[in-house]
Amino acid sequence: MLEANWRDSFRDAFKSSRELFHFLDLQEKFNDSSYPVFVPKRLAVNIKTQGKDSPLWRQFVPSNEEFSESEVSGLYDPIGDEIHSKDNGIIHRYKNRLLFSPTTVCPVNCRYCFRKNELAQSDEVLKGKLSALVTYLDSHPEVQEVILTGGDPLIASNKKLKEIFQALEGRVPFVRIHTRTPMVLPERIDEGLLELFRWTSQSFTIFSIAIHANHKDEFDKFVTDKIKMLKQTGAQLLSQSVLLKGVNDSVKDLTDLYLRFASLDIRPYYLHHPDRVKGAMNFYIPLEVGRAIYMKLRDELPGWAIPHYIIDPENGQGKTLAYNPESIKFGGQLLDRFGQTSEIFR
């Protein structure tokens, strides 16, 4: 049986709550104009199978909780990207690395996403201007790593991705991709992309792929097989997750998730404290609750399977440790409030 073409799967995704709710036998109405809906059909089948109370349903099916009164405290730019934007898809927050967003298009609209107020399925695929990136890198030799983000960079064609990698070759030793695609549109991991990644792994000192997953139930056999193929390209696989109320905010859920990552040779990397996103505050948990969960998680996992628990303050200063055992032990505070770090981390 031939595998579905990823472009067909992308094109045939559910693009409205009316279509998705009909498929899920859900009798509700949702205002798509505020927060668009985009769910690939294969993922929708898994969501329907797992049911309304499942972590998959919570993450991807729109809910009128997104318009609750608590949403007024959410932010359009919860991590301060605009402060460090250089236009043309370039964000330079850290001295030795920068973000480049080729596109605002994603293979799914996650209901909790910190970019939910800017994603657009109708945007042109190449938002970031490659010529501008090359010019910027040539004038900033301190940059050692380019991180492709989005949207999702894997929505760009293999040809366009190769153009980006070829432009970066010889300019930076490290390239990283952050992506949700292997989990929600695994058809995208086709032979052409795998061949490109094999070339890329040989062309840079380290080529990394950070795979975003939040719950072990996202890993079915098809997804798992595709991740194993990615590993065989020589890429370093990293994990990226968000701590989300009602999805994975328990020690058991996170333990199962990180052991699943480890079983696939995906190095535990980031566990993000949820951002204060406008339209996604229903997923938010207080920092002290997140710290308590993480403290117990450290007792359940071997040291090499424990991710960094981090927070992105809204003032744009960048990722900060949200938990430090020495600070807790000696009574220090990691964050006095959102956006203000204590002396320990200045």
C-alpha cells in the first residue's frame, strides 16, 4: 500500500471547526475567525479514537474556554519576540545563536501555542528572506547556530530547505530545526527529506532536530517509525515539550513522556513552563505548581532523562531556568515575578 503524499494530507486537513466537529460528532459552535482551526485528518482519527477527555483532544480540538474571562490576562507576544526581531524572519536574542522563521505556516494549530495569534495557513511559505539572513550572518560572525522555527520549517519544500542549508553551510557550524511535524504530519518524513537530512548531517558539525511532543499518546507506530528514520540520518534528536494544564500536568504523564523520548534515543531537552498566551490561558498553571511537579519528576527519572525546566519571560530576555535545586534549598527565588529574574540568574 502506497504511503499518502504529505502535500495531499496537508491540503485535505480539517480547516474549520464545523468540519472537525462534524467528524468528531461534537455539537458545539466555535468562532474560527478569532483562532483558526487546522487539523490533519490522520491526527483527527487518532483524536476521535482517544476521546473527548484525552490529551490529544485537549491539545488540538478548539474549545470556547479559549474565550473565557481569564483570557484577558493573556498576551499577543508572551515571550517578547518583537523586542529582538530584525525583520525578514530573523530574531536575534542570544549572542551566539539566532532564530530564522521561513514560514508562519504549521501542519496543525495547537490550541495552546504561543504563536496562535500570528499563525496563518494562507501565508506564503517563505516568509523569512534568505538573502537577508545571509547578509545578517556575514555581518555577525559571533553567531554559531541558526535555529529554524516558524510556523514549522518542515512545511517548506525539500528544495527550499536545501537552499537554506546551502546558504548556511560554511557560515555556521550548528543548525537546529524545531518542529511538530513528525508527530502530527508524519507523512512529511519522506525519502526526499531523509536524503536531504543525511546530506545536512554531513555538512555541519552538528545538525539537530528538536521534536515537539507533549504526551506519550502522540506516539503511534507510524510516528515512531518515522522518528527512527530521522535518527538514521545522523541528526541529533532533541525533545521539546510544554507543561499544560489538563494535558500533562502530572508526574506520571511527564515520566511516561520522557521515558518514551528516551526509548527512541531522543535527548530530553526543554520542558517549557506555559506562556501567558492570549486565547490559551486555559492551559496555564502557576509557576509554583509547575516547580512542584518538576521536583517530583526529578525523583522518577534517571538524570540523563530529565529535561531543563525553563520559562520565557515576557520582557524578551530569553529562556531562564524555572527550577534550581540549590536555589530552592537555600531559599533563593528563581523568578520574583514574570519577566524579572532574581540575582541568582542575572
